[in-house]
Amino acid sequence: MKARRFNFVAFAFAGFLIYLLTLFGGMHWQFYNASMLAQGRIVYVYSPHKALAEFVVNNGERDVAYSLFVSRLQAFALGEAVEVRYDPKAPDVKPELNDVLNLWGLELILGVVAIAAMYAGISGRSIKRI
């Protein structure tokens, strides 16, 4: 019977990715729980799926939020109404557009790559082959 081989480098890489996932996920979860929603309008479109939105916070000041990732399948339109999340107690924290990929995109990518690395570690395969 052939002994099962493990890829310990892939296991270590998966562990590092899971660490990053918990670190960034915790920061985003705190922001999500402490944030408020505001209505904004798209004022600049970088590409069809990345845009800059302007919104007004509770004290009447104007602020801007931008999408980091390709945050949705439908293209942004100039003047379109969008929801923006911001933390009124921490004005130095960057506001974000309120959509799943913009808020949780990094965590989703890290999770998928960590699962692939864990699979490579268990199966003994190279990460390049997955």
C-alpha cells in the first residue's frame, strides 16, 4: 500500500491565508457593525464596474466613497443612487459602497484560495496544479 503524502508547504500557506482571513474579516465585521447607511450618488465612473460616490453624513458634511473591487455585474451609471456605509464615530475610516463584493470581496478571495491550498495539502499535490 502506498503511503499518503502531504504537502506541508501548502498547509502552511493555507494557515497563513486563514490568519489573514480572520484578521481582515474581523476588521470588516467591526466596521460593518459600527457603520451607518447613507444614500449617495455616483459622481465619477472609473470603469463600468468601479465608481466614486458622493454622500452626505448626519452632520451635513459631504464625503466620498469608492469601490475597490469590481463590485457588481451591472455597470455603474453617472448620477445613479447607491447606498454607502460609513462609521460616524471614526471619520478616518474609509467609507465603502454597500454591496457584497465591495465589503467582503477580499475575504471571499482569501477563503477560496485557502480552501484550494488546504486541498493541495491534503492530497499531496502541488499548488500549481490546482
